[in-house]
Amino acid sequence: MSTKKLGLVKKLTDRFVLGNKNLILFSSGRTLKPRWIWFGVTDNCNSHCNHCNIWQKKPTQNQLTLAEIEKTLSDPLFSEVETIINSGGEAILRPDIVEIIKLEHKLFPNASLDLSTNGILADRALNVIREILSENENIKINVGVSLDALGKKHDEIRGVPGNFEKVDYLLHELVKLREKYPQKLSIVIGLTLSNLTIDGWERVKEYADKLNIDMMAQWYNQSSFYDNEKKDGGLDKDKMIDAVKKQPNTIIREKWLKLLNNQSIKFRCFAAQTFLVLRCDGNIVPCLSYWDLIMGNVREQSPSEIWQSNKAKEIRKTIPKCAGCLNSWGVEWSMTTVFYPRLFFYLRNPKAILDRLKRRD
């Protein structure tokens, strides 16, 4: 059996054990500890995307300092964390983003650390990633780069002339870095499937394949986080169904097709249980969809106090009322929490395991 197959078997076995443990704790009324964090290190953004209004908001002036981040993440609540997604806004606009990721690695040496970027400041992004990789022997970092189309079409969607040229340069340089650090660096292209990208997404996929980079197609999410509830996300339903059918066979793809066919995509979500969002102003919220449901602020209470507070308990009662979403990490983390939904998916779709093995690490 190949190393990759052995790794997948071990991972599934570990998830099975963890899932049963979580089910027992959850069924007994225990509050679970977060294993996954989406950290909005800044809400400052230098893009002008058509499908998002974050860039039109006034950035938070009093963002968490490095010392406050260390105090927050050192709280016992986070003793089991295994993934932190560093996002924004545009994460690399933080002058201390390198120090933040180094700190995360120090506190969680075995955790997977993600960094999202729009690629506009390509050289800045490269310098950040190079410094992180060169100074940390055991660190593993996953870099997500946004790309919605090729050439000027991407620039039009993102609202910044020259954006594609910079992303193209960044991705080619990242591929070179991956050759130097094959065990430490992984790269993924993120594309939002919408009426703006539906006619060109396959060209982006071909581009990604030539670079030997995975492409992740994401749904057009409307929430107060993006401040885009009033934007038109209209689409050609037949084209979208065809596009989604061509994506890798995953639980998200399965639910996406159900949504497009007006079927329920509701699932047991573990937002505010095994995962959370930490905003750059110190507020803890369940997820991007419930961006305004503030459980507490780490400047006023410790994360452990927030997690056990009456306010947090009341917010957790709201989560089951959600109709469901297609947020990639929210769905995946919820499925991982209890394991069985993923098991049943693989039983329904045995070829999906083979497809997963064929995809790049």
C-alpha cells in the first residue's frame, strides 16, 4: 500500500475514533472543544470584488495585537486545535502576519496552518511564505490563492487591473517553492462559481492542472460577513448544475446539487462547538453565516469563559435552525466531528475514495 493510501487509512481511522468520542460527549450534553479556527486576521482588503463588499467597509482600527493573539490562543480552550485558517480581508496586509503564523506554529506545532491571499501583493505574499518556510523546520502551510478567471476577466471580477498577472506570477513562484519544500507547502486555487465565472471556470481548471495545483470551486455565499446580501447572485441554473457535476465527488458536491434541485441541505452543524470564527476585533462568532451572533470578546473575557457563558449557550440553540450552507470548511469540519455522515457518503460513493487518492496532496 502506498504512503498516501496508508496516510488516508490512518486519517479515517483517527476520525472514526474522534467521531465516536464527540458523539458520546455531545449526547451527554457536554460542550465540545474547538479543533478548527477560522481567524480573520484583518478585515482590511485591497481587492474590489464584484461579488463582495468587504473592501467598502471601514477597516477595524483596533485589531488584536500579537500579544493579545498569543494570550487568546494560549487559552486551555484551544488545547486540541488542529487547523487554523488565516484569512481576511487580505491577510498579508497585516504587517505582522509572519509573526502571527510563527506564533500559531509555536503554540500548535502539529496543526495545519492555512493562509489565504488574493495575490495582488504577490511579492509581499512570496516574502511572507519564504520566511515562514525557511525559518521553521517542521511547519506545514497551505496557501490558498483566489483566481476567478484568466486574463482581464479576472481583473474585471476582482476590480483591480493587473490582478491576474500578479496571481499568475505568484502561482508560478509558489510552484518553484513547492519543489524546494515538497513536504511543507501545498497550494490550492480558490474559484467562486457564480454568474460572473460560470463560463470560464473550466479554463481556470485547465490552467491549474498545467501547474499541478488543485482548484477548489466554492459556492457564492451571501452573508453579512461579505456584506453582499443585496447583490445579485443570479445564475443560469442548468449551467451551474453542469459545472457542479464536473467537480470532485465530495459531500459538498452532493449537497450543492441538492440545493440546485431545491432539496434540503440541512445537516448537523457544529459551529460554536468544534469550530469557531475569531474576528480581528476579538469577537468570537460561530461562522461566517452567523457573523453577527457575537458570543463574546477575548478582550473582555477569556475564550474559556466565553465558551461556557450563557450567551454562548443561547447562540448554540440557534445553530440547529440554520437551513445549511456549502461553506467548504464549515461542512467538512461538521462532517469530521461525527464521522458517520462521511462514512455513509463513501458507502454511497465508493469511487469517491479512489478519486480522493488521485487528487494532489
